[in-house]
Amino acid sequence: MITYLAVLKKDINLKKLEVFLKNKGIKLAAHYKTIGVVKLESNISILESEFQQYFISIEEEKDNLTI
């Protein structure tokens, strides 16, 4: 399972997004409301170009996150 972090665009309907992702075989694993980020899980690669209407950017989660 590949995990991705995606930055949401403003005013996205989360219920519609969940349905859209489910139809593509992608699980919405977490929603970090304060920072506008969602965690996605999928067995297939996610292309940013397919999700431009919902996300500013999508990146594969890495173990080198620093704050």
C-alpha cells in the first residue's frame, strides 16, 4: 500500500471527494483540517494530473518529514 499526502484546494466538498476517491480505488485515510491536508492510501500510483480539481499538490509520503 502506497501512502500519499495531498494539499486540498479551498472549499472542497469532502463527501464528494470521498466518493470520487472510492470509485478510483483510493482510501481517504485521514483529514488534517487545520493544515488542509489529506492522507491517501492506494495500491496503484496516483497521478497529480488526475486530481487537479481537488488538490494543489500530491506527494508520496516519505520518512524524512521534518518540521
